[in-house]
Amino acid sequence: MAVAFTKEESFETASETLLPDRPVSQHLNLVTEAGLKALELQFQQAREAYDAASVIEDVNERRRQAAGPLRDLRYLAARLRTAQLMPTPASTDTVAFGNTVTFSRDDGRVQTYRIVGEDEADPKAGSISYVSPVARLLMGKAVGDVVETGGQELEIIAIA
């Protein structure tokens, strides 16, 4: 839309208020119970931020402040609409969505990750997405099984 037909002060202001949508994964939106609650909380926070921005008098500032929360609301609404709550794994015989798996690497490092949904994944906090390369290799495997990734072997030493 041309700037001539908007009330923004300039093209720069218009670009600040028309943020591109956050990309939505094409994978199934599997979530743990904690992951679903986190999405709901994020949606609520984005709604509150949008509502707070909506009362700003200056139209340009209101649009600037509302742009991020509005984009987040669209994304989170889509993720909540497609969320598929997965039950807690009934078994620790093989690695499955929701399990915590500990494995050792060739270089002696031992790592532990919980396999969760894409929006919940945070490797630094000990969780990886079920669509990540490592999680895909580990799914369905049992304690003692060895998988190879990037020229390195990973041996599963515990499943919880």
C-alpha cells in the first residue's frame, strides 16, 4: 500500500507497523502439557501487550507498539489451534516424545535432553524438538543402542 493512502508519518513508520508473520512449522504441532500451558501463557501476555498498546493516543505510536504483539497473537493463535497434546510416555523402554534421554558421545561428554514440541524446545535448558536431527535418531531406540550423527556415535545410557 502506498504511503499516500495511510496515516503514517512516513514509509519508515509504515514499515515498523507491518511486521511479517512468524513462520509456522509444517510439522505436526505436538506439545507436552507444560508446552501447551506455556503457549497459553504467551498468548495471554501478547493479548495484554496488544491491549495496552491499543489505548495509546498517538496513532503512529499505537501502531508501532501494537505491531509485535499483533504478530505474536496471530502466530500463537495458530499454534494453539493446531496443538496436539501428547500423553506422558507410559514406558521408558524406548525413547519417545516426552521422555528424557541421556546419552554419551565419543568424546566422553554425557548429555541429557527431554524431547518436546518445537515451541517448547530450548537446548540450553535441556530440551530438544522432536523434529531435531538428534531426537529423530534417538526416537524408538533403547538403552545401550548406538546411533551415528555427524561422524560421531551416541550411546543411549538412560531413558526417563
